[in-house]
Amino acid sequence: MSAGGILPVMARSNSHDDQGTVVLFGGRSEIGIALAKRLVAGRSVVLAARRSDDLDDEIAAMRAAGADNVITVEFDADATQTHSSLIETITVDHGPIGAAIIAFGILGDQHRAETDVAHALQIAQTDYVGQISVLTPLANALRRQGSGTMIVFSSIAGVRVRRGNYVYGSAKAGLDGFASGLSDALHGSGVRLLLARPGFVVGNMTADLMASGTKPAPMSVDAEQVADAVARAYHRGRWEVWIPGPLRFVGFAMQFVPRAIWRRLPR
């Protein structure tokens, strides 16, 4: 196993995967942009985000990375009624899709979510429901195409949910289960789902959390490290990657911590 926690090869990416359009759902995502930069050379890329007319920096980053063509489309993760038609439009106008990076999400405020049901539901909506709403029609489109890779970001937070972040963690746990099952369902279809499980990511998403006094967890990574590991896994045809690699063993050990001890872990 490599330092990126990559499983043995199960399938190599095919020609459509390597040459088809790269689609980034969450066109401002720090991790998503870092990963897309590693995949877009000589290819078209679609950046799907809210306020799609204000993506100048992201467009410049894609062009600097060697993208042949950069397209922007309006995308709201919470507007689930629009997802199927958007994916159909992208497939028809800009296909075939080689890689679809699903990189949107919110961390939310755990303390607020414990008493504010609307905030708790917002986290679940964006981090779980919105992901299912994109992945389901996207998987169907790629099945019809007969090729393509979907890259989904789970988290160590979803492996065993802690009291200190149980709202976000439970959404990631649900996504992890959904993506794992979908990956198995896609076996033999020519379509692959690459499931990435990073640890604590130091970056834009966690900046406010760290500003409040939270210290990065052991084996923390940054967006560039995540992107490097996922890009390697993508090109090697993998189905799963932990970042960093040793996190796999931490995730395994977490399952065996007695609940009486687990519930006393620091918030």
C-alpha cells in the first residue's frame, strides 16, 4: 500500500476517463480545484457553481493547468430539482464525461446545529441529500455512456461519528454508505466511483473552526496533499483512497473503541 492509502488496482481508467470532459460540481471548492488542476491538461472542463459568472480565478487556474476549454454553468447543491436536467445538458453539450468531481459541501456549526434544527437540516441537505441528487442521475448518464469516473469525498468523520461533530459526521457517514453501495452497483458497467476518505483537512473549510481554537487532528492534510493522492488513485484505476494512507488503520481501530470510552472523547 502506498502513502496515499491506495487499494490494489481493480480497473484502469479507460480512454474516455483520460480524455473526456472533467466536470467539477462545486466549482469554488479548494480541494476540487486542486484536483481538477491535476486532471484537465488537454481536456475541456466544466465548472459548476453558484454565481457562475464570478469564477475568474478558477477559470484562470484551469487554463494555467492546460485545459483546452473552460465552461461555467450555474449549479446550486440545494436546488435538487435542477440537478437531473443540468447533468443531461452537460452530457449532451460537453460530453463524453471523463471525470466528475463532486466536491461541494459545508462543515456547519455543530454547537448551533444541536439546537437550531434548520441549521442541522441544512448540513444534511447539502452534504448528503444534495450529493445523492447529483450522483444518481450522474451515474445513470455515465452508465448510458459506458465509461467515466465519479470522484466522491467522504471523510474520516463519517467512519464512526463522534459527539463533537455528529451532525456533519452523520451526513458523511450516510454519503460514505451510499457511495460504497453505488460503487458496487456500478461494477461491470464501465463506470467507476472513486471514494476518497481524507482526514482533517487544513484549509478554507476549516479556517473558522481553527480560528475558534480547534487544533488540527493528527494526520491532518491540506488540499494539495488530498489532490495529489486522489489524482494518483484516479490514474491508477482505484476505487478507494484514504488520505494519508495510515488513516485506513485508524479508521479500522476506531470501530473497536468501547462506546463508554468513545463518548468521552473531547468535543
